[in-house]
Amino acid sequence: MSNVAPNQRVSTRLPSNGVVIPHAPRWYQWVAAWGVVTLTRAMTATLRFRWRDESGFFEGPVPRPVIFCCWHNRLASTMACYFGYVRKRSRTAGLAAMVSTSKDGAFLAAILRCFSVQPVRGSSSRRGPQALLELTSWAERGFDLAITPDGPRGPRYVVQEGVMSLAQLTGLPIIPSSINLMSKIQVRSWDRFQIPLPFSRCELWLGKPLYVPREATDSEREALRQQLESSLREISRD
């Protein structure tokens, strides 16, 4: 159960189209997912990492889970960075990440499960409130949370409302996160999805934590949303 008092102002205003049943991964998606994971791990072994941590969260024992916020086009490198840096310094129970309810989301959910990450199906436009409550439940179990604030359809580099509601409801800090690749392929998609090339230099950049007070007003939430968007843009190099 959430520990939010009845008189506290917490917005969960995410549009919903009624009951939505997420697409489940098909057998061929599971096969493809294991292939992607194998290739990702092989490619990751060749990358040259540089960690730039301005969060101050991992200098000592991590006191509680956090919300990692990263642009959608950097998903290809997130697992390598999370397990290569955060998990070596964190004592949380694991990671839960929001994934869309679409067929493409089913494939991504299969990939996350192969990495032992718990997918939570939903987005700002479909099954949003349910996904928000499920993520809150995982946070209460001691899991870090991850969300792409401009996904699943954009606009690119624009923070949507969902992550603000999640931070306000859970009380967890948002850590702006970015992965900057020196050598990469960019797909011709809405987000210009980035795929690292072997032996590329890869910079993981963690920004300063941002908190959304439980009693924040709509105008305060909007100011914090703009601050988060600005922080993510500042630490992202294309």
C-alpha cells in the first residue's frame, strides 16, 4: 500500500483508454530477444566506459531506490551502464522499467526479462494509471525504477508528465541519466535511436537528483518538469 496521506496532493492524471491488455511476447520474440541480449553483451565487452556521476548517490551506501530517467533513443546501452556501474554500488532489490503495451513493447519486455529486469507495461497514453501503481508497488519492494520520459512515441527530448507523477507518488528522487556514444549508428526513427559501434567510447552521465514534493502544485510540477527536461538535454550529447 502507498504511504501517501489522504490530504496530500498527488497527481496521477495520466490519460487512459479504458482496460488495455498488453501484448505478450510471442515465442519468436523470445528467441530474438535472447539473440539481442547475446549480441549486446558481446558488443558491450568491447566498449570503453567513462563514468561521470554528479548525483552523489553512489559515493556511499545507497539509502533507497531511485528513479532513473533516460531518453528513449539511448535504450540500447542502458543495461550495460546499469549493471556495469549502478548495480556494483547499489544494494537495491533490482530494476523495474516501464515498457509500452504495444507489440514492439512486448519484444522489449522480453529483452528486459532476459536481463533479469522487471517490465511494467504502460505509457502516458495507454494503461498509464495502472502502470504507475505497479511501478509504485515495485518501489515499495526495494526496486530501482526506470522510465524513458519522451517514449514511446515522442516528441523526442520532451519530458512527459508520467515521470513527475511517479516521483510525487513514490517520494523517490529522479536521477537524470544519459549515455553518450562517441561512435554510433542512428536509426531513422522518431527518436533517432542510437546503436553503439564496437570499441566505441561510452560515457555514462548521472545528473543531480530532482525531488517532486508530495504537496507540489500543478505550477510547481510544471517547473520541475521543465528543470528535468533541461537537465537531461544538458547531459546528452548528440
